[in-house]
Amino acid sequence: MATAEAETGRTVTTDIPARLDRLPWSRWHWTIVVGLGTVWILDGLEVTVVGNIASRLSEPGSGLSISSAQVTGTAAALYVAGACVGALFWGRLTDRYGRKKLFMITLAVYLAATALTAVSFEAWWFFLFRFLTGFGIGGEYAAINSAIDELIPAAYRGRVDLIINGSFWVGAVGGSLLSILALNTGILAADVGWRLTFALGAVLSLVILLVRRHVPESPRWLLIHGRDREAEEVVTDIERRIAAERGEPLPAPHGEITIRQRRSVSFVEIGRTVFAAYRRRAALGFSLFVGQAFLYNAITFGFGAILTKFFHVPADRTGYYFAVIAAGNFMGPLLLGRLFDTVGRRVMISSTYLLSGLLLFGTAWLFGRGTLSAGTLTACWCVVLFFASAGASSAYLTVSEIFPMETRAMSIAFFYALGTAAGGISGPLLFADLTSTGRVGDTVLAFQIGAALMCAAGLVAAFLAVKAERRSLEDIATPLTAVKTPEPKALP
């Protein structure tokens, strides 16, 4: 490899991307998965706990003067709004200052905000720190997905990304079971249990923060930003560890790329790249995020209210039902993830979105006829979300791999924020309003809206999804810094 000084403006020819993509799976890759992927468990814990403890927070003696609708509506929307703002704010900094620096900072923000949520004494305090908790989590989406895709070999990128994003539901299972304990006044006082659930989130994030210290900066990011010698050191160390683990030489890499190093990319260039050169891919990303964001944010925050209002399930028992649904959600990416690398992105993304949407229409029809019980509704949701979870996780995978390296974190942040703002803020507010009426028809309508958006996104994916399976990131989208490449044109 021809190296340059650790400064921008130099031209460098490198095989570092090829060396990373040809690596066999190893213990080192598991370290990356644990260090970076476990944050989604915290996100799942946060969202689920808030949904399940809404009824207890609204009761006298909880320590807060707040209604159930404010918890599942206003607070939920503020959490998502914070995540949208955080994604855009931290996403820009992630592309400019590096993946590692930002995924350490954003986790620290989350840690502080969730700890302060635990000591809420007024509704406004609770709302403020729900927003700031989301602000930290939003930055995690951009920094973590960028780092994962740039460190994981091409042959495994799809399944790893899906399983990591799907691990949200491991946290949801934990949140459901934890809420059962928190709502049991025979064990914990009404104004203590819910506080301890948020405090536990802070403790877990501190543990993850310590693990992340051992995750390196992305060599791809270092290379583009004039730090190719550091990139070489990181990759050489990774290769040494894996070769020692396997007890044999690694396969030879194939392919080089020549780039002109630079420190940053302007917003104008990012916008021109994403919305002009890759406008079809932009339409794909937006569709996928709107569909999954509306469905998940609306239903996740309102499921407990449906059980209590329509099926008279005691508030302290809803966690059992949600734990079953959350387990089904995680099984989707876990069992279907490998197919995204073998069968392919287009077939799997479109089919998971369409199947979940059609199954949700069926669930809405059964619910409207009054033929479902709390148990059978939970079973229906398990099947729907088995497919929907794999599809939703693939939305993050898609936008993190189909745009150029220099815009990756910002692209993830933008589509997450735009899609989530459209479906994730309006979704909880609309759904809380519809379910609060107590009319079956209103809840059926909410289900049908989510189903329609999922089906629409599936149809868009059938035509526009990129065949990115087992391909290097540089092959899927040529870096803006690549030398001797033609001017970008509109690509599929």
C-alpha cells in the first residue's frame, strides 16, 4: 500500500477495504457486536418500560402528576423527536470527527439523561429528560450503524446488521419483565419501582461504555480523513489477532482503491449526492423508514393500553404479553437475517414488508369482528412482527450501505429523522388518540394505516432495493474521494 502523511489533500492507493471484507468471522468481530450492538437493548428497554408503566405513572402516589395519555402520547413523541434531532446533530459530527469519538459521547449523553429521568418530580422534568434520552439514542443510530458496516466483512454485513438492530427486542423482553416487577406494589412502592427501571438503564449503559473503549476507530474513516497510517495499524492488528486465532495465514485480499484525502464534506455536497446522484435510493430509504417507524412507534407505545382497555388485562400483567411479542420480534432478524446475505436484499426487504402489512390487515379485520382475545391478539402480533422486525432492521442496513462513505452517518441520520418524524412522532400521538376513545373501529383504523404504509414500502422496495448482498461498500457506492471516477449520475 502506498501511504501518505497524516493530513488531507494527499492521494493514497490502498487495499484496506478489501482486507477488511475478506476477513473470516472471529472472536474480534464478536467484540464489535457486543461493544456496539448492545445499545439497542437499552433502547428497547426504554421504550417498552415507558409503554408498560404508563398506567402506574398516572396513578396517585406515583410521585408524578401525569396522565397515561401524556406518557404514551406526549412523552413518547418527545422521546422520538429527541432521537430525530439527535440523529441529525450527532450524524454530522460522526462523519466529521469519527465513529468512535461520537459513539462514546452519545452513549454518555444517554446515560446522564436516563439517570435524570429516574429522579423526575414534575411532568415537565420527565418530558425534558425523555427528549434528551432520545437525543442521545438518535446519535447512536448514526454512529453505531456506520461503524458496524465499515468493520464487518461484506459476506456477513446483512445478517449482523439485522441481528444487532433487532436486539432492540431483547431489551423489550427485559423491559416487559422489568415492568412487572416495577408495577408490583407488594415489592416496590408505587413511587419507587418505575424510578429503578430508569436507573438500571443508566447502570447498563455505563457497563457498555467501558466495553466500547476496546472498539477501534473505523479504518475506512481514518483512511479518507488523512490518517492512513493509523488505519494501517488498526487493520494490521486485526489481521494479526485473527490469524493467531485461526492458526493459519489469512486469504489474500483482492482489489485496491485510490482516494484523495479530505477532512469533511459540505452539506451542499451531501444533499447533491443523496438527492441528485442517488435520488432513487433516497426514495427507497424514505419509504422504508416511514413504514416501519409509524408501525413500530405507534403500536409499541400503545399495546399496553389496548390490553387494559379492550381486554381488561390488569396493568401489572401487560408485561407478560409484551414479552411474548418482543421475543417474536427478535426471532425475525435472528432467523431471517442470513437470507438477506444469500437470497438477497431486494427479495427479502420487499417480502418482509409486504407480508407484515398483509398480516396486519388480517389482524385488524379479526380485531374489528371481536373474535380475538388478549392471547390470540398477542399471537397475531407475534406473527406480524416476526416479519416486520426483519424488514424494519433492513431499513437501517439499507441506508447505511447504499450511499458513499463520506455521507454514511449523515445519510443514516437524515432518513432516520425524516422517516421517524413522519411516522414516529405522528404515530404515537394519533394512536394514543384513537385507542383512548375506547371504540373498536378507531383502533382498527390505526392498525390499517400502519399496514398500508408497510405494504407501500414493500412495493417500493420490490422496484428500487439495491442488490448489495456480499458486495463491498465501495462497490455499492463509490466514495466521493475516489480518484478517476466519472461524475455521479442518477443510479438505481
